[in-house]
Amino acid sequence: MKMTGNSRMQNLLLATTLSIGLSFAFPASAEIFLLDSSGKVLSEIGRPGYTQNVIDDTQAYSINDAGQVAGTFYAEDKSRASFITGPNGVGMTDLGTLGGKSSFAYGINNAGQVVGWSLTAAGDTQAFITGPNGVGMTALGGSRSVAYGINDVGQVVGKSWSGDEPAFITGPNGVGMTDLGTLGGSNSYSIPYGINNAGQVTGYSTTTVANIHAFTTGPNGVGMTDLGTLGRGSSYSIAYGINDAGQVVGWTDTAAFDMHAFITGPNGVGMTDLGTLGGESSIAYGINDAGQVVGWSLTAAGDKHAFITGPNGMGMTDLNSFAELPVGYVVTDAISINNKGQVLVAATIPEPENYALMLAGLSLIGFVTWRQKSGSRI
């Protein structure tokens, strides 16, 4: 049954923000591949000789211009371990932890510095930053904190869920934390996901009219601008990526209450609907300095397929039309793109039960949305 109006947007919003991290929902039993700009497989991101025995054995979230990938995998004891690969996604190095059992990596810069979160020996969740090429792990401070993005000078953005729960930006190499603020609203909060080399930050925030909108900031995280939406009424938008020109990508609701990927102009000015691959919904996750955008879209048949655009978001192309993956695989998600046009993707061999699990998940999301509206917190 097709949801309409605010109920659908509330469910879609929660679906993209339920999990800690970049809100990327990997398909069950997905395999992660790094593709070159022509669609050829450069590497499969996984541990050599390891037999997958759990869902989502490996997840990857970001790629730098050398093709180094950062992400997480399940260890044999079912804990999470963060990793970095070598250039072009080759090899995998465990980044370790801050003394606890698990760690999770989200962002990487061109020096190979990685950020994410780790459990400490005391069981606290701490944001971390590593040195170049993932060497050494340093806590950024703050209790119950997570780091999501990092630029080439080592400025880090993230979120702390302690005290007044600030979204933060650091100075170079993760030194110091500054509160980014919010767009207002009661019980206000914001979550930053992306940062460019000027220190412009993007993510989402509550607003004074109790909506959640995508935002961007000026250099070094100064000033927060509401990017708005393409929708109407109780409308929502979330931003995930930003390039060095300040072009921002994410998703917004539309006047028809659909969820569509968007791109802005430089410095977040203007919002353009990227459309879909024929279905109702799409989300953009990553953008490179040429303005090529990647993400996923529903097709006219209702299938979830990864997409890539041309420069400045022009023309949405189904990655399955040219990706050279093993027989049977469907590219469902494009996660990140670098300035060489290399794309980090998730692919799976479709199984009917996966769609049943997705429908069950949507039912759960609807229940949790009601809990949130009634005052409960996740």
C-alpha cells in the first residue's frame, strides 16, 4: 500500500536516521565493490580467506582520491572492527580500538586519516581520529561521541550525545571542539555528515517550525544556513555530501510527498531535483569536485538501483547499465565517489525474502516514528 503525505515522509526520515552513522542501510548479504570510472571492478572490499557468516559482514562508507576505503567488518567474535584499505581498495588493515571491543569508521581524507567511533575499555563511545594511512587512534573527547567526516587538513565533524548534545567541528588534526549550533526549534539538535576543505559543513538540523532541514555552513563551520526543501507543508530534507565548491547533495521531499535526491549550486545556493530512475524515491550520498553525484533510486519496476550523474548532477544513469560485476549481481547502492570517478558500491544477488524483510522493517519504522512523536527517544 502506498503511503501518502506526512506519514510517508516521517517513515522515510526515520528510515534514513535510525542507525548510528551515515544512515546508509546496506542490503542483506551485500558485497562491497570499488569500481573505476568505466564500471570495471578494481577490488572487492572484504577480508581474503574469510567466509561470510553474518549479514553485512563488511560495510564501507567513504573513499579518498587514492582509492583508500574506510569502513567496518564483523570480527569472528561478532564485534565490529574498523578498517582502512590500500590504494584502489586493495588490502585491509584493522584500525584497532580505543581499548574496547568494537570500532566503526565513517570518514577518510586524502592523507588516509580515518574518523569514526570506538568503544573504550570503560564501555564509553568515543569519536576518534587516526594518523595518516590509519596509523594510531586518538580519542577526540566528549562522552558518547561519533565522528562522521574529515577534510584534508584534519578538521572533523561529528555529534556528541552527552550534556547539551552539540554537533561539533574540530580544528586541524582533530584538535578542539566547537559547537556548530542548530537551525532552532524546541528540543533543537543537528547532525553534521560532510565537510569540505574550506571547512564548510553539511548535515541536518531541527528548525523553528519543528521540521528537519538540510543545512550548510560557511568556512570553518561558521554560520548555519537552511537549505530548505522542494516540498510543502511539514517538509523534510537531509544533506550527506559536500564538495570543495560547496555543492551539497542529499534528499528532500517534493510537492508530491515523494523523496528525491537533490544537488545545490556552489555554497549551497539553490536546490535542484535530481529526479529518479523511474520510481518514486531517490537519495544522493556522495559528490566529487566535478559535481558527479552517486546514490540510489527506485526504478519504474520498484527495484532499488544505484545511480551516477554527470558533472553538476546532470543526467541520472543506472550504474547497472555499465558496471561489470560478477554474473547475477545488482548494484543497489552507490555510497561514495572520488575525484577520479571511482565509485564505492554495494551489490547483491536479489532474493525474494529480502523484499519481505524490507516490508517488515518499514512496519517497525512506522511504530518507532509514533514512539518518537509521543516523546520517546531512540
